[in-house]
Amino acid sequence: EKGGFEHFMLKEIFEQPGVMRDVMRGRVRLEENRVRLGGIEDYLDTIRGAERIVICACGTSWHAGLIGEYLIEEFARIPVEVDYASEFRYRNPIIGRGDVVIVISQSGETADTLAALRLAMQKGATVIGICNVVGSTIARETHCGMYTHAGPEIGVASTKAFTAQVIVLYLLALALSEGRTLPDHEIGLYLRELAAVPEKVERILAQNDVVMEIAQAYHQSRNCLYLGRGFNFPVALEGALKLKEISYIHAEGYPAAEMKHGPIALIDEDMPVVFIATRDTTYTKILSNIEEVRSRKGHVIVIASDGDEDIRRLADHVIHIPSAAGPVTPLLNVIPLQMLSYHIATLRGCNVDRPRNLAKSVTVE
Ligand code: M6R
């Protein structure tokens, strides 16, 4: 059942190229430069006309929501807020008709997300679901939605469901831009970038040995910091969550520029720092953040773009990632972080598929 892999988590990490193709199937219309999202067709105009969109979720799904915020604001220019479902439901949120609420949940059964959905409904909002489990409570109770089609996810640490959620949000953001904020040829360009992702992920997965070496160097660390910016700030949060939940190493994710507002105080020769530094608009800024860590003797692990050999000068370890347009980079950069947490956890002898104190689906608040 684990398809020859030692753990479900590893199997699910390696399934991602296939899952990504499944998520896109029928939805990405390259010849027409269009996106087709059958599940929300009847609501598309309502969503396009929304004054704002509120995304509610928990854990990894909340991280996907944050990437969704960056994507929808960038492509469709509709203001987006992202809230933890547990915070949204208990703070008398300002929400009503005219608002669109998107709930994201792999299981479709998370108690807080379900309660947020019911509250949003009561207040008259249009509620859209992004779920993996077909027929789950959240999928059933929303006005409309999109399935992530990632197949059953058994490992407690979410991997393939996350990348599938990000793809669905990417497609939604493009669908909301059609005829409004992006010309068709640009939509086509972004669709082609997305269609090229699965093969690039295969190339990243082939670097398992490089990641393993890094895991060997740091599996005894007690802390770890993850830094990224823009589309990849949520990826830093996700990398840190993956590490803490299965290896029990304390890890934090931050937007890289926030480092000097606090976390920099933690840096010493025992602190590994993972930088997401693929080439985009903030690349040079990240380089100076790396220098700051180095000058305090922190260990630097960098996720960099293919061809960026210069960066070796600044880093203890480099993982190279195929080049891609900024908006798709989260789908690539998260992969080595999933692999790194997996290898660190197994080297520490942890039960990666069933980490202590955690449930796959959190049905109590
Ligand atoms: O099923 P959901 O997507 O609603 O679950 C939300 C979180 O409980 C979940 O993402 C959790 O954080 C994972 N263990 C992360 O790997």
C-alpha cells in the first residue's frame, strides 16, 4: 500500500508530479488560454464582483490560503484577507452579503473550519470550499467548490494536499482575472508556467541525495529558522511546520525582512537557517539577509535557482531548483523542505506518518 516507499509521507511527496497533473486535468485549457473550474462556474461572476475575499483555514491549509492571498491580489486585484478559522469564528467577524469566504480543508472535517463556514453562511456570505475528501462535511455545506483531487493523504503531515490546494488557488486567481485584470495572452503565459511545474518537481525529487546530506548534517539541531519573502513567505512557514510536527525540532518561519526585528537575536553557531532565495524581485534583499546570518556564524542552507553558482560562496548547503516565474515558485520550493523534514525526522527515529499528539483530522476545537 505504500507503493515500495518506507512511509506514506515519502510516497505522498513523490506522488506530487502525478497529483499536480490530475489537479490541472480538464481545468487548464492551454489552447484557449483559459481556465475551466466546473465546480464554481455558476458563482464566478459573484466572486469576480466581490468587494473582498476572506480565506479561512487551519494549519497547512492556512498556509496555502496565504499563498492564495498573494496570487489573487496579484492576478485578480481583489483584496483578500486570510484568517485562522479558529480566530475568525470567535471574534464576531465583519462579514455579510457581498463578501466571499473561501474555506480550505484537506479532510473537509476540521471543526474550526466547519464552524467558520457555518458562521459565514449565517451572515449571508457566498462560501466556496476547497477540499480533498469528496463528500466531506465542508464540501457538502458550501455553496460551491473545487476538489483538490490529490487522492487519500494518509501521512499526518500534509504534502500533496498542500501543493494541490495551491494549484487550485492559482487557477482560481487566473479565472478571476479573465476579462478583467489580465489579457488572455498573459493568462496563457501563467498557465504554461503552471503546466511546466510537474516535470520540474520530478527534477527536484531526483535530488533526494543532496537533501539527505543536509539532513545528516542538521538532524541533531534543536532549532531551525526558515526565511522567505513574497510568494515564498508562506512556504517558509510551511517548511517550519513540517519540521516541527514530525521531527519535534523547534522551528520558526518568518518573512526574511522581519529577521532583524527579533529572530536575529537567536542566531549563533548552533542555528541552521533555511533561506528560500530563488531569483525574483527580492533576490538581492535576501542575499543581504544571508550575509547577516553568516556574520553571526549561523549555518546557511539555501534553496536557489538553477545556474546560481555564486550563491555557494554564501551558503553551507545549496539545493538548486529549476527556474520558474515567481507565482509558481511556491510549488517548487516547498518540495525540498518537505523532503528535508522527512529525512531529518527519520534520522531522529521519529514516527513520521503518525507523529505524537497529532491527529490527521482535527474534529474537536
Ligand atoms: O484537513 P485540514 O486541511 O482542514 O487540516 C488542517 C490542519 O489540521 C492540517 O493542515 C495540519 O496542520 C497538518 N498536520 C499539517 O501538516
